[in-house]
Amino acid sequence: MTPFDPDAQFDLALRSLLGIGAPMDKALALDRFLAAAEQGHDMARIGAARMLFQGDGVPADLDRASSLLEAASHQNAKRARALTASFNAAVKSLRKEAGLEPEEDEEDGPVLDLNEDPADWETEPPILVSRSEVALAKALSCREGGDRPGALEWARKAADWGSEEAGALVRELESVQ
């Protein structure tokens, strides 16, 4: 393996993300995922997309996350779900190898929901979540958590992407000073 091998970059990204065998450094993890993604590594694209969707230790960037997910899935929702499940399995395997308890999966909408049974994908149509729906959900979560500036930021993004409900939320949040 060379230092630029995408599989090695992906492994180093996972280790940096989880702090296993290396200090936890989420910015470095994202850089390594992106380096491998640029070389066509689809699971690295999923890892980077997940971090960017969730704002996991890095600034959230829904546009870039969506682009990475689309590139990894090749416009195929079933493939995106399978790759995402594979990414999650790699994370769990590394955590198990390090003797750590598996983490609870955080829900971030059906596009990144890793708890569904792949056998169901044949009988149930894939559920895709738009950027506006993800941003609106983040806005509502921020509002419930008392983070008015965060709620307003996410609501504005969702409104910019066409969510009428988010537009109403923006007006509500702006009216409360």
C-alpha cells in the first residue's frame, strides 16, 4: 500500500474519526475521506457525506454532502443504502476490533438511516430525503434545544431550498427577538 492508496486513506480516516489507533481528529478524518473519495472510493464518499450532513466535528455542508452521496450511489438509491450500510459495518467492525462498545446509530433521516434491514429494500421503495427536509429537521431540533441562532440558520437554508414550512419557521423565529 502506498500512502495515497484510497483503501489506506479510508482506513486512516475511520481511525481518525473514531480515535482508534490514532488521536480522534474529525477534520483530519474528513480530509482523508475526501482524499480517498477523489480517487473514486465510494465508501469514503459515504463517510464524508455522513460527516458533512451531520456537521460531525466539521461545518455542515449539505450541498457537498449531497454531491458526494450522489457520486457514490451513481444516482441509485439502493446502491447508496448498501454503501451506507457497508460504511456503518466498517465502523462497527473497527470499534469491535478495538474492544469498544458499539455506539448507538444517530438518526439523520432515511438517507443515512443505517438500521433498516437490506432485505426490505426489495419490497419497500427507497426513501429519499431532500436537503430542505434535512435542514428543516435540523432547524426544528435546534429550536427545541433552545438554539435560536442555529434554528434560524438551518430554517433559512431549508427555505432557500424551497421548504414553505421552513419559510414560516424563519418568520416565527425572526419575530421573536
